[in-house]
Amino acid sequence: MTASARIEWRRSWREILSELRFANPLYRLTLMGSVPRKLTRVPPDALPGDAGRGAAVLAGKFFCAGHAIVAERPDWYGSTTSVAALAELHGFGWLRDLAAQGGAAAQQRARDLIADWLDHEHGWHRVAWAPGVIGARVAAWLEHAKFIARGEGDDLGQRILASLARQLRHLWRVVETGDDGAERLVAIKGLIYGIHCGIADARRTEAVLSLLARELARQVLPDGGHVERSPQVQLVALATLIDIRDMLRLAARDPTSELAAAITRMAALLRFFRHGDGGLALFNDSTEGNPALIDLVLARSESKERPPADAPQTGFQRLAAERVIVLFDTGAPPPRGLDRHAHAGTLSFELSFGKERLIVNCGAQESADPGWRDAQRTTAAHTTISIDDVNSSEVMSRAGLGRRVTQVTCEREEAEGNVWVTASHNGYLALFGLIHRRRLYLSQDGQDLRGEDSLTGAHKGTFALRFHLHPDVSASIIQNGAAALIRLPSGAAWRLQTNGGAMALVESVYLGRRQEARRGEQVVLTGRLAGEGASIKWALKRVAKV
């Protein structure tokens, strides 16, 4: 049995065992217990919603994980809806958008949808009752309690409290069995909210804070990166921890030193992952995000720490000079169970000049089509080299990786403002006997980025070295195919020169913005391996406006 097959087998058995235990009608009886008559406090909802999306929900249209659900009353358990879309639907994050829309109609719509969910909830469901989804739903209902409630004698309010009490009893039992990583932090947030809003058993406060401390030690690396190695997950995890800290403060309880330190370190790494336009780099299921939202999360962190030059534990390097930022993936994929967002993009890089992106990865568009999701996770969707059209790590259809890069080396040198970073990975060693080594050099004035991609080994086959371009730039092949001229909207121009491969300009796709796929281009260098390895040198240099 292959590693991929073993992983799928374990997942299937976990799902079967959970259904046997929790879908049993008798299990629901074990969730009965006391229900509070009112909340002791309401957590703040510090993040803004999108009034436009709220108007869509008001009109019966939900946008969940790339899936448009059009219905006055959604099919909460629709078999044709993707798991990711169902999770977003049941997480009730769209309540924030309805609240941003505001008004009596939006309030009534929120109440009607919650009542409809309660009417159709008859017990455990593998998506709706997943720990992270419960945590998100508990937080959403509590954060918007004032928007939803109608004061004394509100029957819906009592139904919500009874449901919250049941959900929290179940969540406490399964919080450590669901998806790992940031999803578990969301589940813990739900428990902390439930306790400090007077629904869950306050005697479990110390236990849940101990669980949080253990997860912080596991998930927040010494350099401040989140273990899942995704800039977007970094943002979500940081916002979740800030919410937990603020809830503890509201309850007149001092946040732990571990929590405060984790927030400070993670804020610095979030800054590390930003390009000059304020958005995030496109590694491991990330989109650019909303710069204003990122600014708000960083302001709420209360951390003023500047981004470091490198993140050795998380496995990224940042080369910055003048207006140029280069972000370089120099780390192995995260461990199994924490690799839901992992792409096969080891040793890929991105480059921005001022507020303009030039070299990119393709990004990650939320989609109901699993084939499309798999395609954007391939090595070919990243600015790096691939061998025989094979991924450096095996992309699995249900998320995560099978065969993978297991060893990455990285060295950084600096002198007089110039930076050299040399990294290598073994993702092609078992398949082809090859080691990929990439060396990047950025000059102190930011005008000259040079690279060398070396393949060491005796494999006979083909390679493709890709430079994906942001769709706002234009490119043309010049010098009889020896170089490419790349123009930015501002008029700035860069010349990409290379040796060691045939250059072509081909189509690409840019998925860096949510719900938006844009056509782009990529410069591709191709060549044959004759059993003696290869070395491809290239240079990207700023030229006068053309």
C-alpha cells in the first residue's frame, strides 16, 4: 500500500468510527444538561464585514469556498455542495456580512437562517459538527448576539442558548480529534467564548487554557511562523489568538504569557509575508487578502516588531533592497495532518517592486472543482523548476501531500547590503536521483536579482523552469529568444536573461484574489537532461523605461 493509500485509509476509518459513535440517536441524550437563561457577556466582533456580500445573503445568495449557493433557505446538508463550502456555510461567518449590511431586514434574515438551521439540525454531521466548524459557529453566534437578539421573551434566543450548550458539550469531547492546526485554534476559541459568556462549565477554564498553551507550543514556531506555512493561515491564526486574548481581557482575566508572546511573534511574521502593495505572498493556499484587514489585525496585535530578514524554522527568506521585496520558500512541507494547505512549491519565489507585483506564484482560488484545486497546488503553478512534469511533492486530491520533500538546506549571506541565499531540496531524489539547488542574489540597490538553478544527478529527462508573471504586467521575448522584457503598469521595465534553456512565453493563470481568476503569462525555460545534471543561470535586471 502506498503512503497516499494509507493516508486515505486512515481518514476513511476515522470518519466511519466517528459516525458510529456520534450519529447514534442515543448520543444526543448525552449532550443534555442545564441551559443558561442569558449570556454573562458578549465578545467583541472586531473585524468588519462586507456589506456587499451581506446584501447578497439578504437576497438569497451565499458565496462559500468558491461555491455560489443560491437559495432563500440553503440546503444545509446538500450532497452536491463541497465539504469546504458546507463548512463555511455551517460556520456562520457570513453573519458578519449581514451585520455590516445592517437594518431590520438583515436582522430578520439572520434570525430566519439560524432558526432554519436549528429546525434542520437533528444530530451529529461530519461537516457541521467538526470541531473547527463548531468553534466558528459558536463564536459567530456569540459575537453577533446583540444583532440577533430581541430582548426578553425571545423564543429564538432561548433555542440558540440551548443549542450552544449542546454544541459546547460535544466540542469539549472532540476538540483534539478534528483537523489540526489553525482549525483547532478556532475550536479552542469556541470553548473559551462559551466559558466566558456563561454557557460552558467555568470549571474547565484552566483545562482549556492548558490545551491552548500546548497548541501554541506546537503550532507557533520560534520565529513566529505558523506550522502550516501558509501566509493566509498565519493571518487567520493570529486573528484567532487576538480574539481569544481580547475575550480573556473582557472577562477580567490576564492573558497568559505564552499567548502574548505568540501574538507578538506571529505579527512580525505576518509583516514578513507582505509585499509592497500590502497584500500577502501566494504560498500554500494563500491569496493576496485585503490589505486594510491585514492592517487592522496587525493594529489589534499591539505589536510593533518589524519583520525579520529570515524565518528559519518556518522555512522562508525575505530579500529586500530599496523598493524590491523577494520572498523565497526555503522550507520542507509541514508534517502530515498539518499539510491541508500545502502546495508542491518548494524553492519557489515571488518578487514585487514598490506596490507592483512582478514575479508571482499562481495562488489559490477557492473552488468547488477538486481537479482545479489540485492543479493550482502543482509545482508547475509556482515560480520554480519541475522535472518531467512531475511535482516535487505529491499532491493528494483530498488535500495534503503524499510523497514529499523531506530535506531542505538553506544558507544566507549578507555583505554591504547585498544578499545571497542558497537552498536545495530532495523532492526529486527518490524518483529521479536529482537534487534541486537554487541560489538567489539581490544587489544592495534592488536593481539586480540573479539566480542559478542546479540539478545534480544522472537523470535523463526534461526540465521546465517557470517565471509566472502578474497579470498586470506585459512581456515580450527579445534578442532572438535569449531574453524577455517585462513591463510594469507604472512604466518600470525589467529584463530577464538566461542561458541553459529554450525560452518561451506561454499562458498562465493568476488566482491571487478571492473569487477572481485572471489570465496571465509565464516565461518558461525548457531543456533536456542528458544524465549529467544541469545548471541554468538567469538574471532579472531593472532597465530604463521603454
